[in-house]
Amino acid sequence: MSKHTWREVAAFFAGFLRNPGRNGSIVPSSPRLTEAMIAGLPWDRIGTLVELGPGVGTFTDAIMARVRPDARVILVEVDPGYAAHLAARHGARATVERASAADLDAILARHRIDTPDCIVSGLPLASLPVAVSGRIADHIRRYVGRGTIYRSFTYRPGRTLRFFGDGVLTYRSRIIWANFPPAVVLGAN
């Protein structure tokens, strides 16, 4: 798992100060949460992966270390500073879309992707505006219905699960205490 530089931690903290609801935390996710997010993903079957809200690239680094060399990876990040950091770090192997995950259908259409194999989300749905979280959850629900594998995490499982409804997210990890704040991984296979 990647360790963050002080510059990345400082950038993440600055992002929190600019927009606490969009950032969700004052520090990037821990290596333990990262491992829980990607554990069990069928890397040999993932040809198209979309990461929503990659921030400074905590999950991205782990994804890029495991994804097939021929896989298409699209990073959807609304923050211009994070997007520039991701493009500099992973631009040779991943496409960085500076856009809102609420526009996921349009983003995928631009890349001629009907249904991604996997979506990994670092978005704090429980702290984003309800209308935005609802739109993102609608996209996820539809793609999961078509067979997309989904992984996300939350600090507030009850609130996050309400956006998806019953039976959509079928995976829930134990609490990852070695993260600040402690988190739970949710998903669908």
C-alpha cells in the first residue's frame, strides 16, 4: 500500500478545509482501508474500471498496481488540484476526467463504455448534498444491475445505505478501526 507524502496529506487537508462535505475526512484513507476496498476483486476479469472521487490517489495507487496492463481506468475527480495530481501520477495508464460523478453516464458515453466491469468509489455519499448523492446512487444501482462490481466505503453506513435501497449492496465489511475515522466497506459483486 502506498504511503502518502506530506505534500499529499497537506493537499488533502487543504481540500477538506475548502469543502469538508466533498472531502469527507481530514486525512486520506489508511492502508488497511485500501486493502479492504480492493480485497477479493477479480483483477483478471476487470477490463474497465472507474474510480469515483480518487482524491490524492490512495486507492488509485493500489488499483494501478493490480489492474491488467490492458485495462481501461477512468478516474473521475471534480477537484482541479486532485485531478492535476492524478494526471501527473497516473496519466500514462489512466484517463482523468475532471467532472462530477453525478454525470457518470455522460462520462462513460464519451469513452464509449456501456457498462464498466468495476466501480470503486471514494466519495463520501453521506456528506455530499442529498440530490448529488441520489444521482450518483442511481447510476451505481443501474450499473450494478447490469453486472458491475462496486466497492465503496463509508463512515456512516446507515445513511449511505439509504441511497441504494434494499438488496443493491450485498457486501459489508467489518469496521476498519485502523482508519480515521473508522470506516465500513460496502459493495456489490
